[in-house]
Amino acid sequence: MQVAPSLLSCDFSKIGEEVIRVDKGGADLIHLDVMDGHFVPNLTIGPAVIKSIRQYTELPFDVHLMIDRPLDYIDVFADAGADIITFHIEALSDVGETIDKIRSLGIKAGLAIKPGTPPEVVYPYLDRLYMVLVMTVEPGFGGQSFMADMMPKVTAVKSECSKRGLDVLVEVDGGISEKTVSAAAEVGVDICVSGTGVFKAKDTAEAIRLLRNCGAEPAQALRRSL
């Protein structure tokens, strides 16, 4: 399992240093949550901030757009340095057009679903996706509790991909820590996003190691963390 620390939980007064900290700590990707105050009731960073921190790491930027009209902003986030752009199927932009726009710029496309959205809605697009993001909290704010009842969605998406011979990654985001990641590991999650679980830990590298080891050896790693 790959680990993608979410900058939503970092110290924004020293965001560049925070990026370096998780890079040195062994992160696989940097997860960047973009919220517009409309699609979700919160405002976060935009393309200017993402572009400003691109210099601090060569890790892939996993940009999660929680905005009403993602299609209108694909160009600016691509220019800012996004390697993966994930948007919500519940957003207002045409899903197929948005995926095509992302791919046309050489960026990997991801599609996200909220807790109340069934997994089947992503099936028509799987052959054009790099990743499906299953939200394990209601999107909008960090520090929420993990919703274990979202794990059957992961199983459903992975099963559909297997039937069709598709190599699509499944990512989960929300409430992931060393105490909850084993539930994700058991259903074969490929990437776990963790904000508070990484940035609020005393030892960043150890927090990332525990998350990754829970993916490979959930029971043993969980015992070590207790």
C-alpha cells in the first residue's frame, strides 16, 4: 500500500518544510485537497499554492478537486504541477469531458465518490481512469472518523476492474491512521491518504512506516502501534 500524506493537516505557516518532512519520511505521493466553498463547505488551497511548493519535492502530486466545476480548472492545476487530478462524479462538470481533458494534458485521471454514492456509477469510466478514490468520510474537513462501512465499495470496484482486466488503483481518504488502515489493507486498497495520522504524529517516518506495514502485515503492525 502506498501512503499519500494529505497537506490539509499540515502546518500551513511552513508548508514547504512540511512537504520536505513527509518526503524524507518516506511518503509515496503528496495529497493536495482543493475545496471551493461550494461543493464542500470549506476553502483550502488553489493552484498558486500548489505551484509554489512543487519545488520542494519530486514526489507525485495527487490533486483532489472538491469543486463544483472541475473541467474549468484542469489547465491551471496541470500547469501548477499536478501528476494526478481526481474530481468528484457528483460535481457539475461532464464526467467524460473532464476525464478526457485531464488525459489530454498527460495527467493521470481519478474519479472520486462520496460516502452516499454507490460504486457502480464509476464503472462506465473505468477504462479511462488511473484511479478511483473512495471517500471514507464526508469530504470537506480533516480529522473526521473513518467509515469502515465504505470498504465494500472498494471490493466492488476492484472486482469490476478484475472482471474487465483493468489495472485501476483504488485510493481511500478520510480517518486513516495506523489504527484504521488494516481495514483498508484487508480489501486491497492501493493508496491510503492520511492527514492527521501523519502530520500530527510525533515521528513522521514512523507514522508512514506503520501505515505501509499495516498494508502488508495489518495485524502485526497494528500490535506494534498499540
